Amino acid sequence: MKDQLNRLKRFLGTWHLCIASAMLLVVATAHRLTLDSSGYTSSPLIHVQMSMIILIALAVCIYPFIGIFLCFKRQWKQLGLLTLNTVVGVAAWIAAMLINSATLLYST
């Protein structure tokens, strides 16, 4: 059981940006589908999106420093996973912002 928890922690620690970005993409799509409804501007999904956008932006800002650290330690496999995670996460983040740009314009 402890070994499974350690593997789960390692997996989530490695791929948290992709997972969070995918969740943001799902939330943004769900919120966009309610665009013509009366509850669009008071939806709780707006708060979820804004929180996730900020958290993902902070993670993206931290990743270059982690990448430099991994270069100095010569952990190339970890650096490759970090790069892949960053590319996929940022792509999903941008897609979510494009899908639900109406919320971003409304919120700002």
C-alpha cells in the first residue's frame, strides 16, 4: 500500500501541470457550453477557472528554474519529462483560454 502511494505521489508530482491543464480544459469547455444560459455570469465555474489559470501560470513560471536545476544535476530523463509536461500543459492552458475567452473578457 505504501509503495502504491509513493508511486502515485511521484506520478502526480511529475504530471501535475498536464493534469491541472486538462482539468481546466474540461471546466472551460463545460462553462462555454452554458454561454447562452442565464446563469453564465454567476456560474461557480468562473472561480474554478480563474483559480486554476493562476495556479497553472505559477507552475509555468517555476518550471524553468526546475529545468536549470535538472541540467546542473544532469538528470536528462527528468528534464525531458519536465519539457514534455510543460509543452502539453501550456498547450492545454492556451486551448482552455481560447475556448472560454468570453469568461476572461467578462472577468477582467
